[in-house]
Amino acid sequence: MASEPILISSGDKPFHVFTNPSFSKLSEIPLIRFTADNRNKLVYVWNYYDGFHAHVSVGMKFSENFDSLDFLKGHAEKKDNGTYEMVGSDFLNSFVGKMTGKEKVFLNNLLNQDWGWVDDYIEVTRWIDLFRNRYGL
């Protein structure tokens, strides 16, 4: 269920974060960042250029650890049909260069969770599958 945007005051300037937004609420934003919280099935979305994931984590007072399996972080582009599709994740890509046993186990555990519910807001499944296949997860 979508709610009113939350004003985040972490970082250089305040910006709005939408929770489980409809595509129409985001219609003017071509590139977004998001954090999906698997604990409560909420997706937090904001304009890609307004702030980083760390700004939202601090501003929302998330009690996440860097190695938390509860959060999927990425960015998505608006498609011609008005929906959004995940196109990358700086967070996930940060593990690729140092893919030791520990990092591979973490990524495997994170990506093998059921993130399909996020597709109601942002299409993530195809990107996750490609990432998992590319890196043998």
C-alpha cells in the first residue's frame, strides 16, 4: 500500500522517499534508487540524483548492518510502458571484485531469497537472475 512521501533530511538537501509507490506517483522520475526491505515487504524509492542509499538508511533510521540479508538495494529505469526495471546495484557489484567464499555465500543467501514481491513495484527478478547466472550464484 502506497503512502505519502517521507522527507529525508540526510545529505546535502532534503528529498522525498516513497514507500511502495504506484507507477503514477513516480511518473516524472526516469531513474530511481530503491531499497527493498524483506522483513516488512516495503520498497523505499527516490529520485536517483537526490541521494544515496546511505542517506535513506540514516534518514529512515534503518537498523541494518552492511551484511544484512534483509535489504535489496539497487537502481531502476523507467520503461516506455511507465513501469520500472532494475538495471543495476552498486551494492551488489561492490562484492564482485572481492568474490571470496564469504562474499559468495552472502550474495547467494541474499539473492536466493524470494524478492518476487518487489516486482509489484519494480521489476527486479530478471536482473537478479542475470546477476546470479553471471557470477555462478
